[in-house]
Amino acid sequence: MTPALRDHWWWRPGWRPDRRFYTWHLTFEGQDSLHHLIEAYQSALADLGGFDLIPLRWLHLTTQGIGFTDEISQHEAEAIADAAKHSLRDLPPADLTFHRPVARQEALAFPPHPADAVHAIRAAIRDAIATVRGPGNVPEAADQFQPHLSFAYVNRDQPAEPVLAALSGVDLPAVTVTVQAASLIVLQRDGHLYRWETFAQAPFS
């Protein structure tokens, strides 16, 4: 049996209204074929309720956090960005394929294929953080990362089965997109929405 879904919007440790966070994301601006796929699955949720649909401009694949902006100086963030530009420039652009979504505990999301490409990007970013802050100051576990592209966040506890049934009615081919860079962003999560300002970008080769 699929585990029940639960509300995504509880406050994680350290988070509070108006606090900001440095983190690395892969973003998907201008990826029209992917946007079409996501809109189809979001439309399938229209009659269900219980979800916050992610606007296309805020689609993201969370990759690696750094720390809150009141704990990481701008100078340190710039140094991490420079180190990441060096470590990521040897990686090729990431061709990622998305097809069938899955129900995570707090979100509906697409797993990327191949996931190894995202793991390689994250490993290079972690190396960059370690270069600047030291190996003991790289946040988040290296081996517990599950790459995913969310398109809807759960906003109330509910069973998963009706949701999966609704999504199963969508029949579209897989979509492959090319990601050319990783983005270091300043993230906020107020109002049931993740949005950000881009601080720096690190292009792939």
C-alpha cells in the first residue's frame, strides 16, 4: 500500500517566516515540452484539492543546500559559487528525462533519468562547499539524496490512492530536457511557495 500523504508546510529546523537560505537548484526556464507535461498532470489534480500546484517559473530540482543567509556571508557564498564554477565546468550538460510522476510523502514529483547525472552535479557542488568551508561543514547527508522534480506540494494529510488514480489517466510520452547550468539561489518559502533570487550560475562544459 502506498503511504498516506502529509502536509508539506511544516517548519523545518531553522526556518521561520522571512528567513532566506542559500541553496543550489537545477531550474527549468524555457523548457516548453517539460512545462506541457507538468501542466497535464497538474490539470489532473483539479478536482481533488489538497495540493499547491507549483507555478512553472518556480519549477526546481533541489540539489544541495549551503545555509541561511544570516549565517553564511555574501563573501563566503561568492567563494562557493566560484569554486562550483571550477568543479562543474568539467561536467557535460545534463540530459534529463521525465515521464511518470510518483507520490512522495509530501509532494508529487518526477524522478529524473538518469539520476546519476544529478548525483554527479551534487557531488561536484559538495566538493566546492568543502573547498571553501571545510569537509566537516558540508550540510545534508551525501548518501540520502533522492533527486526529484516536484510539481505539486501536499497541503493537507490525505490518502494517496485517489491521487495516483487521477494521475494514471494522463498518457503522454516522456520528455527529455538539457540542463546547462546549476543555480545558486537565495530561497524563501513563505506563503506555500518556494521562490528565489538567483545569486550565481555555474555552467557545465
